Amino acid sequence: MRYWRPDLRSVRRGEWIMFDGERKIAIIRLVTIGLGEYGKRELFRAVTWAPRSEDRDLIGYFPDRHLAAVVVWSVYQRDLERARRV
């Protein structure tokens, strides 16, 4: 596995695109979710990169941006390895 370092570039307040070199690999956004009677909570939502929203896959919701980036990178590396085996 290659050495990982996050390459997050801010698009606008609360939204980042994650890159591998010049290749876009994911979008991470700060979102607020409602928890019913428990109130609301801010989480970071990570999805795979695709130009159209409907073509993106959810990676997950995370309590901090760094954890979101770590998981995105892990998923991306796993998918690259699988593609190489085919």
C-alpha cells in the first residue's frame, strides 16, 4: 500500500474534494443530521467522486474530517487493488 497523506482541497465552506495526485476520488461535506428528540449533530459525509450526484456512492458519516479522509483513502486503495487483480 502506498504512503497516505490527505490531499483535501476546499470547494466552499464545509465541502472538500479529496485527490490522489490530480485525480478526484471523493467529496467530504460537513452536514447536520437530525436525531429526533436527541437534537442535531454535525458529521462529515463522504461519497465517492463522480460528476453527477446520482453516480456517487456513500462511503459513510464520520465524527471528524480526518477520520473521513482516512476511511476514504482506505476504500480507494482497496478498490485500486481489486481492479489490479482483475
